[in-house]
Amino acid sequence: EEVRDAAATALERFAQFHFGGDDSNEKENETKPPSERLLQRTVDKYLNLLATAPSASVSRGMTLYLASLPRRVLEARLPEVVTGIGSRARQQDTVAGERDAESRCNAVKALRMVVTKTKICKSAQLLSNMLTCYTLAGRDYGADKRGDVGSWARAESLHAFFELGLRAAEGLPKPDHDICNDNETQPHCVPPASERYKLKPSAELPLQLSEDSALWEPRMAQALVELVLRQLGEKLDVVRETAREILQRIIAELPGVPQRSALSKVLVDNEKLYAGLAQLVVTAPIYTSAVLGGLVVTAGSGDSRAADTARMSLINLGTNAAEKRDLSILGRLARGLALLLDEVCCWTPTKSAQITADNGEHPNYSYIASCSTVSKEEAARAYLPVLKMAATLIDSGSLRALLEPPSMDAKKRLREQLGLPEELDHVPNGIDLKKNDLSADDPASIASKLVATLARISASKRASSDMRKTAAVVDALLAAASFCATLAPTNARKAVAAAAAHLSSPMPRAR
């Protein structure tokens, strides 16, 4: 690796000498600039070597060598360079018939080098392609006999994504001057690019924006934060520390971050990191899926200290919400759990999502789909932990409040919120409970969704062909049956029936 890095550095120096530096002030009269044909042929040579690499060693080196070329060379074929290197960053990529973690990590490093040299952030298409590469690399959970080798690409992607954000946001207000920076009712501090282009000069804006403004948007900042929060809930210390470092810099340096003030409280106490993460379900609901995606897997992964701490943080979150009868938080937690079960335990190969932008000027937002894409390796890694933590959370009893009828205190709060007279002792027909603080969804439908998801998992081939998975899904089904027994007996019967189906399992231990 040291020889490879030294060779990349030597190539960079030589290429600068041969093609000329990137300084626009150099005297062109002294040396004749290289022709466009020569620049393109040079890039094509390295792209071909990268695409047809006969071994992992060649692939690892070519990604770095290609990115080491001067800016004027890279920009001769910039879209092809991004596509070529980006293809090596994908977890499904193979070299000589086998996957190579080092090639994927080096590809992310190479893209990071390309960003620092070129004006890639001025193109919406290229920026979207880069974001897609980084979000997919941030969900790389590949493993081999050495362990979680995908963590190398995940950690590198956090640095690369953040640096891309800084460059894409050049010219926007700094965090201290964000529009509506601390206004929780309007968390998107910087308007989307398509809206910024339509802004007229105003004395209220700290910075006058025009069509030459950066393409950085709140949805991009949110994608980065979700990636970081998912890794912040990781059980690997190295990845977790990298995520902590990046989150600190995001809060301090990056504009347009939704719910910045809530995120800043996560890092206040290092000893209570998992508790701070869990609290985001309350203070920053837009990050619920990312928070649970990291915490639930860690909490269900074993008996380590990190797993115990993560488990208690989630149980305490549900218990505290149940004591306060805050059904909106409990509903959020239950829906997030059901969604995670569906994504991980009911995983099937899916077609690439096609996302169109809100307006034709910026039609490339495929990275949004990448943020919620679960790979086969990630699903396999998280299958048992998610089922175990689902059973633990349901068994804790905190979600039971979702099925209980509202208490008199809850009815009083509802009357006050809706401005109804005190003598009214019932909720009038036509009032949507989704719009008040009693519940973010119909509680009965939440219970049905949990049971239906667990039953679907139970009937799958993956659950019935592996003893450990069978035991985990039956535990979760019995917990759900107990959860629904009194107040939702129909769902309880469905859960028991799904569990009882394993009595005919061909595996004696499962029976």
C-alpha cells in the first residue's frame, strides 16, 4: 500500500510536469499546451486499465492513479472519470470475479481527490452522481474472513461526503448566518436551489443569491446527516469516532442542515451518546429512520457494553413516552420498528428507484433513493439483531399505550388544543387524530402493521430454513401476541397462528 501511494504521488508530479500545472496564470508562451486529443486519450488509457483490471492490485492502484492526473486532464473526460471510478466504489463490483474491499475504499478516496481538483460541484448531474456513490459506499457492509471490511469504505465515505458538501456550498451563508437557523418550525435553513434561483434581492437575506449560487440544498445536508447518524449508532469504535468527528464539523461548518440545534445536543455528553441519539426521535423526527437503523442493530447484536447501552436507551425512550402518554413518540417508534423489520427481514432484490426532481432544472436526485437502499449484505447482517430488539421493545410494555383508550387527561389536552368546550367529554366525529399530539397514526393500524410484518417474515423461506432465525421470529411473534392480547385480540390470534406454523418445521430443534 505504501508503494502504491508513493507511485500515485510520483505520477501526479510527473503528469503536472508533462501536461503543465493547473495554475491558470502560467505563461502559455513558454510551453505549448497539450492538445484536447492528447488529454482525452490519456484519460481513456487509464479508464480502460481500470475497467479491465486483471487483478485486485491493478484495480486498487488505477483508481488512485486516475485521480492523480492534473485537473485539465481529468476535465477532458470528467463524466467518464466519475462513472469509471464510481463503478469501483460499489459493493457489488468485482475484480477478477471477486469483490475487493480495498478497491472500493480506494475508489472513494479517488473520488474525493477528483472533487478537490475539479469544478464537479457546478454540475447538478455530476453532483448527484457523486452523492449517489457516497451514500451507497456509506451503506457498504461487506465482510470476509478479516471481518467487517466494508467499514473502510463507510468511514472514508463520511469524510468524502462532508468535503463535497463544503465545496458544493461555497458562496452560501455560513451556519452562524443561516436563514431560520434556530427556527424549529422551518428547519431547512437554506432554500432548495430551484427556489433560490427565483429569489429577488431582499434586505432580510444575509446573502443575495443568484443563478450562479451553489447547488447545495437541505435535502443533501439531510442525506449526509442521516448517513452520519446511522454510523454514529455503530458498534465499531473506529466508525463511530469518525462519525462523531464528522457530525461536529457538520454542525459547525456546513450550511443548510435541518434541525441543527437538536443535532448539537447529541454530542454534549460522550458517555450518553446512545441516549442522545435516541432523543432525536423526539426532537428531530426527520432522522428517526436513520437513528433506529443504527441503534436497533447495535442493541440487538449481543451482550457487549455498546449493545447494552443502546438497548437501554431505546427502552428508556419508549418507557418515558409511555409514562407521559405521548402517543406521537410511541407511534413514531413503532412505525420505525415496523419499517426496519420490513426493509431488513423482508428484503428482496429491487429495481433501482427512479426519482425525478421537483423542477426540470435539477432532475437528478437518485442519491435520495440510495439513502434508504438496503443491500443484501446489510440485510443479512441486521436480520437477527432487528428481530431480537423488536421482541425486547415489545416485551418492555411501553408500546402497549398505543392500544389503550385515551385517558381523561389526554382528552383534556385534546380539548385545549382544538379549542373545544370543557363540558365535551368525547372527541367529535370528523376530527383527525393524526393532527394532534395523541397519536401520529391510528394505533390499531400500527399494531396490525407490526403483526402483519412479523407474520410475513415468519412465512418467508429465510426464517423457516435457519434455526436461529426461526427462534428469533417466534420470540417476536409471541411478544406481539402478548402485546395485542387484551386490546387487539384479532392481531394476537394472527401472531399466535404465525408462530404455531413452525410446529410443523422439518427441523426438530425448531419444533
